[in-house]
Amino acid sequence: QVQLIESGGGLVQAGGSLRLSCAASGRTFDSPGTAWFRQAPGKEREFVAVITWDGSNSYYSELVKGRFSISRDNDKNTVYLQMSNLKPGDTAVYYCATHPRGAYASPEYGYWGQGTQVTVSS
């Protein structure tokens, strides 16, 4: 079992920044990567970013590339999502996930956190 807890969400003005954290516990050592997804009201869950288990590679949605940065600290079992130049369109609940069952950008992961709300005002 794996437990994931996200934190760091909140309300921010357009152009501002937030850093999300995803703290993991349990059987985390055998996941090839950890991803962030987001889901806005009335929309499907969409891929944001993913980082490999050792931090050597990361991939981003075209919607956030150049504004968001994913990183990890394996000593702390934590993955971060630094979000900059936020836009109202980034408003969503952000989820982290581990143990992908398919392509990294597909929302087919074995474990999910409860999500953290990010609201960007214009």
C-alpha cells in the first residue's frame, strides 16, 4: 500500500506562484515515477507533469511547460510541483499519483492522493 498526501494549494492571483508537495509513505520504492494531474470542475482529469523515480527525467504537459517544475527529494519521500506565472486556467484540484499502469500521461495509476485545491484569480 502507498499513501499520498498533497499540500500547498491555495488562492493566488494571476501571475503568482505556489509550490505543491506530495508526501508518500508505504511501498514507494518500486514505482518508476510520480505524476501530478489536475481536474477542473466539469472537466476530465488531465496530466500535468511526471518525474522518474531517480529524478533523472521529467515530462510536462504543453499547457504548463516553462511555467511548472517537478522535482523530488527521495530522502523525504516527497515530490514537489513548483508553479509559476499561474493563470486562471490553472484553477483545479491537483492530485499526485504513483505506480503507473500505462503511459505516464494516462490517468491509470495505482495510487492517488486526496488532492489539493489551487484557485487562481484574475
